[in-house]
Amino acid sequence: MIPSHLGGLLREHYPEIVALDAGSRLGEMLARLTRALAAADEVPAAFGRELLGAVPRLRRYALSLTQHGADADDMVQHTLLKAWEHRRQFVPGTSLSAWLFAILRNGFFNGRRKYRLEVADPDGAHAATLASAAEQEHRASLRDLQGALDRLEPAQREALLLVAVEGLSYEAAAGIIGCPAGTVKSRVSRARDRLGQDLGQDLGQNLGRDLGREADRPVRSPSGAA
């Protein structure tokens, strides 16, 4: 049985990725970054806490783009290095997580243009990294959701994830993607309608109500993204 609120199901399908091998490239880089933040007197403590605290969400967003765990962590490492390099460009009072998402997204698409990378998941490697519940019915609903998400246009899927999973407003998501807020709203609406058709009309309507509440929250758009 499919849960009634798709926003919650999407967050379960794309959980924050907390577990990290300290000996991995990303783990070692985070250790160096932590030491650098502690030694940098000019960096506000709040900036450092938010930067390190955003890592699980960055890994989730990177995985939704790359659909490959190792590539996702490489993107997060690139994002953190860019954020550290351009830390003075961040505008206090704006959303640090949105700023980081913008850096990560720019790095991903710049890399695709440079190397013409593909992000297909023919062997289900991406799906294997996702958390699933013990109940057989719930696992089936997650598989249904994976298939429905795969059938979405990439631009619609990305807009949906930024709004429904990351909880950003249409304006903040538009600042990350680089398009008008109305375009984001249209993409989310089309994604909602398509998922509603694939997974059940009641589910799509519930998502629409969830997203309407999210869009009403005042979230400032990012600025200064590298």
C-alpha cells in the first residue's frame, strides 16, 4: 500500500547519507576541512558547523544527480573544496545549504559538459544504495516510486527533489537551477501530475498539498555560488 504523502516517501527514498568511511577520500578530506575550520579565526563558527552539517544532505543531492555512490562523494568533495576556497563570497544571512547545492549542481553539469558523462543506472546500482523498509508492501511501493521517478524528465525530477525532499521554496530552487521560479513551479507540477498518474491520483493530490505548504515557507535564495 502506497503511503498517502509522497513528500515523506521521497525523503525516505532519498535518505540523508550519514554513514561515512573515515578512510575514504571524502572522509579524509572532511577531517582536513574540520582542522582547517578550527584553525581559521576569520571563519565564523556557525559557518563551519553548517558547512559540516550539510554533508549528509549534499551526499543525498549528489546521489540523486549522479546515481552512483562513489561519483556522488567525489562531487561532495569538490563542493566542499569550492565552498572553502570561496568562503568569503558567501553572504551571511542567506541559505548556506542552498549556496552549497548551487555549487554542487554547477560542478556536476560542468563535468557532464566537459566529459560528456552519462548518469544511467542500468544495473540498479543506485537503487541498491537506497534504504527500504522491512514490510514487503512498503518495499514494493518504493520500487514503484523508483520506476516512476526514472520515467520523469531529469529537469522535472530535480525540481521535485529540491522542493519536496530538500524543502526549498520555488524561489530558492530557482536560484540553484538558474531559471525563473515559475519554471520550477511548472516542473514540479508536471512531475506531481506524472507521479499521480503512475502511482495513483490521490497520491499526486496529496503531494500537491504538501508542496503548496512548502512553497509558502520564506526561504531566501542563494547568492555568491561559485
